[in-house]
Amino acid sequence: MSVAVAKAKSDLSGPYEREDLLNGCQAVAQGVRLADVDVIAAYPIRPYTEVMDALSKLIADGQFDAEYIIADSEHSQFEIVKHASSVNARAFGGSSGTGWMYGMEALVVTATDRLPPLFVVGNRALDDPGAFGVEHNDAMAIRDMGWLLCWVTTPQEALEHVLIGYRIAEDKRVRMPMGLAMDGAFLTHSQHMVKVPSVAAAKKFLPQYDLAERRLHPDNPISVAPQVNEDWVMELRRQNWEAAKRARGVIKEAYKEFNDVFGNRYSAPYYFDEFMTDDAEVVLIGIGTVAAPARTAVRRMREKGQKVGYVNLRWFRPFPTVELRESLSRFKAVGVVDRDFAHGSPDDCGILMHEVRSCLYPAKNRPAIVNFMGGLGGRDLSIADTQKMFEITQQAVKKDSMDGFITWIGLRE
Amino acid sequence: MSTVPTIDYEKIKGVHKIPLEELYTSGHRTCQGCESATTMRGFIKAAGSRTVVTGATGCMYVANTSYMTTPWIVPWMHTQLGAGGSSAVGMAAGLRALKRKGKIKDEKINVINFSGDLGAGDMGIGGISAALQSDYDLLIIMYDNESAANTDIQATGSTTYGAQTTFTPPGTKHPIMQRRWKKNVAGMLAVGHPTCRYVATACATFPPTDYLNKVRKALSIGGPTFIHTYDPCPKGWDYHPRFSNELGELGIKCGIYPLYEIVEGQIIYTWDARKTGKGRIPVKEFLTKQGRFDHLQEEHFTHIQKMVDEMWEEWEFPGVAPIKGILKARI
């Protein structure tokens, strides 16, 4: 592993102490250092692994103090993280693709135990057949389990969302595990200049983890997760449900606090970003790094006078129902870009499409909506591809039928 | 290397010296005659209250720790069936980091996990192996009642050869469905982890106080340690609940369950039939007291006796490791 360090060129004052050339994985490692994480459990799988490579080097060089454990499997890795979190230690793990799925049992109980560690998911296609490239099904497998789940699109956001993620997850009103997802290769391994916060600023923003009355310690002799059977599960599910609902408000608070410390980095409604949508008639909505070609396509089409825009969905759980409904119902047509699959589901759409369509159902003004399946297994989604998606979505405005409802983009036929 | 302060445990010399304080008390729903409940009660008596415990899924979770009626006076947390080792590592790591960073008081806190034979010996063996490679102070207790007792008695890798379980019913074509010889978990873990300083086998009630002192020894020696307990189960083994203690004793005396500890690489037999003058009792005497062996024929008893004899007479380290010496001739 090599971490290229560039001398600060831009104005760095206040909350940021230097600017480094970092890829998504290395940026997350810096975030973990700044969050003063207590316990890290590692297990290798591409592409997230480089997060752990970077962390182990930081620890080896004495730049960061944490327990660092190389686990024997993802299941053990996630259980180590879960149990460290239960004794009130801030804990960190991560995985990709089938590794993430291998530890699924532990991921499920981390949420039902209402513990708030943070896991990074370097999105990867699910084997078989073997593929290292991005696909979102791995992270999305936890979407209904009581997790927080968000996607970042740059190394800068990746670093910052480690801090923001712990801030939200550990909030007493939330206490849910945090999934921080980033596209394999396109983000995990692409380098950008990243402003690295100072330790003082990070500390100012992120309070100490305090599980309080639920921490496991001889001075607090509680029993966690005893057998409840049919007597109490429903009430516990209700508590999870309410926490996930409350998280929406806490997310907003967290971004406002982050802006207070770090300058106005993020703008409302925080859960998603809009690009050139003010007078747009047709938009695409997607998750992750597809934002980059999509924004370029928007600019190019705008030069030709076409009223298009792009919505980058950052928070997937909790889903920003009200805000997104309000936003998307302004447009004539919406194209939903899925970098995932949901075979055999209603209308054979992707997962994001189901979520967006469900979100729009109660809207007074429902836009036409079409679905794109693209970029699976790490296939590139180019500027031309996103431009084509805009064009198909524009045509949907005039259509009454469901013809062309789903288009597979970039598929060899 | 452990740097945390240790608790100075005294050796318990006789049953009258066993601590009176109960840290595992009423509230559990274990069966009458449950030896595993005695295993639970014993380890926490021996360890004391400055202890955190995880219990893997199994009968000692499902029957043992129910919401609103927990029997645990010490902090306790459920862990997944195969997560005994990793749960202990996670808690030990968390506590060590918090102590080092000054976030909690620097004192000795024991971390103990208990997992059943299915959880520890089969599903979680990889995680326990990793835990025994670590440098954390933790103790893993595998309570072995020779079945998945919580799911209505299914065979595991630790079930005695020939036993009837719901997965291994005797039939007209196949009288023996459990054809696997009992997995040698303690021996395997001792042999495979050169830096693990303490591995033992035990039975909660025989010889008296032996188990409690093994728990104390494990916690005093420190680092990652492992104890395998032999827990007769009235429901799974099919006998009257009053005989649990007796069956544990017979299992040890017939030699099918060797009792030893390995301290810093040295074996100590903590009950040794070879030194009694009487030798091992016939295995059949132990087996015929249990309904799960009702279907066995003479040939099966003979086979089991032969295997047990081999354990004691042919293994280089009797009862511990199935290595029969070095073959001189080149093959």
C-alpha cells in the first residue's frame, strides 16, 4: 500500500489540517483514525480491503491507537465488532460482496441488538461467477434489517461520513448500525485530493460513544438479548421501527452540526443532492459514482437547451420519503438508475426503482417513471450511457403505455 | 502479553470452601437434573462478579436465559451459535482499548464465553481457534451434552458413537446412524495453538471442586484459555434426572471422557484410572445406563470398548491426541 501525500496547496485553515491524495479506502481509514475508533476487526476481500491495509499501517506507525484484530472469517469479524460495541467501545468493520453476505447473521443481530458500530461496504458483485466490480446488492441486503445505509460519491465524502455516520448511529435516539457504502473500484480505488480534518475539529463534532445504561460492564450487570419468544418480539420490532423513523431527524441535525464545525459542506435536504434541477423537466436518480457521468451529461445537454437534471440519492436507509416525494413530483419524468437487481420482483425492476416508485405513489403529481439496469458487475456507465438514459426518460413523458419501461444499458445482445 | 492486573484466586480445597455467593441464580428454565446448569453456576461462582459473559445460542441460551427472568447476576449477552470465540475477542478487545485509553478503570475483568458442543465444537471451531491465537485474556467453556439439545436432541460432531438422536434414529437397515467418533475438541485445540497456555477437560460434579479450580486456573494463567466440560443430559441421554452426577463420573471412570489439563504444554491427568489399581470400568456399564444406547448390539459395545482402549493404550499422549508414535520405516 502506498499513500501519496501531497503538500497542502489550497487554503487550509480552521477545521482541516492538510490535503492528501487519497483513494476512497484510504479516506475512510483517515475517518476511522479521526473518530478515535477503539476496536477494528479486519478480514480480506476486494475491494474494501485497502481500508484495513491503510489502518494497519497507521497503527503500525503509531499514528493511531486501536485494538486491531485479524479475524478468521467475516462472521467472526462482524461478531467481534458487535461485541466490542456492546462494552461501549467504538468499533469498525467492513467488507464487500459475498464476504458481506457470509457475515449476514452477525449483521442482522447487530441491528436487532441496537448497537451502533460502523461498517464500510466496498460494493462488489455477488459471486458466482467471480467479479470484483461494483454492484449494490451486497449493501442492499441489509436494507430492511434496521440499519442506517448511505452511499458516498467522493473520497472527501467518504472520510466525512465516517464521522457523520458514527454521530448519527450512536445518538441515543437512534442506536443503529451504520453501513457506509461506496462503489467498488470507481470510488474505493480512485484518488482525489482530500482535505483531512484536524483531530480537534473531529473531536469537536463527534461526541464520545456512550451506550450508557446498555453498556456491558461489571458495574452495569444487565442481560442483553435474552430469549423472548412470541412474548415480546413485536414490541421490540416496533422500537426498531421507531428508531429508524427518528433517525431521519437526527441525520438532519448531524449535517447541520457538521456544517457548523467544517463550514457549509452539505446542503439541505442532506439525504440527497440535486444537480441543475431548478427548472428541469426530466431527471435521472441514481446511487453512487454514476453521479459523475450523469452530471457531465446534464451539463452537455443543458448546453443544447434541454431541461434535464440529476438527483444523487445519498441516504437509502432511512429512506427520505417525504423530501424525495416532494422533489421528484416537480418533474415530468424520472428515470431510475439501478446498479442492482431484484429478479422476478414487480415489473422486474431494480431495487431503487421499487423504492422510488413506492415513494411516489401517494404524490399528487406523479411523474412518468422508467427504469434503467446498468453498470452491473462493474461495467462502466459512460457519459454517453447516461445521455441515452436521459433521452429515453424524455420520451417517457409522452408515452401512455409501459413500452420501454425497463432498459438494460450497455448490455451486449 | 497481558498487562492487566490479575485477580488472585485461592484454590478451593473441598466443597465446604466453595463460595456461597450465587451469581447464576433462579429464573432459568433448564430441565430437572440438568448438568449444564451446574456447569454455568460453577464457572461464575469460581470466577466471581468482575466478569462479563457471553452465551452462544443453544439450550443454555434458549432454556436458560429468558427475558425478564434472567438468572445472571453478572453482565451477560447472547451471541450467535458459531460466535463464541469472536464474542469473547470482541469484548476483551473493547475492554482493553477502553482501559488503555483511560475511558474506564484499569482493573481485571474476566471475559468468559460458553458455547455448546454444536456451537463450539462444530460451527464455531474456527472462531475459537482464532481466539486462542490472540493475546486477550478470555476463557471459552464448551459445555458438551453431546447433542443439539435445544432443537430436540440432534447429533453433533461430539455425540458418542452409536447414540440415538432425532437425526440418528436406529432403523431396521441401519442400526447405527451416528457413525462418527466423538470429535476430540480439547486435544485438537491444545495441539493446534502453541501459545495457548491452558486447555482442560472437566465435569462440573466429578471429582468435586476439580472443575471450579480449573476455571480459576484458566483465569489466573491468563491469555486465551479453553475448558471442555462433559455434561450428562437427562433428556438427550435418556435416563432419570437423579443420575446426572453419576453418569458424569462413570463417563470419566470408563475412560470414554478423559479428564486432564494441559498447562503451558504439560499434561496433568486430573483423574487417572491407571493409578487407582482397579483400572477403567467397562464402557458398557456406562452406556447401558442410558436409553440412547438401548439399540446397541454386543458387537457395537465391543467396537466402542476397542476404540476407548486404543485411546488409552495406543495413543502417544493417552486420551489427549490420537497420535500413535513415529513410524520408523519409510513408506
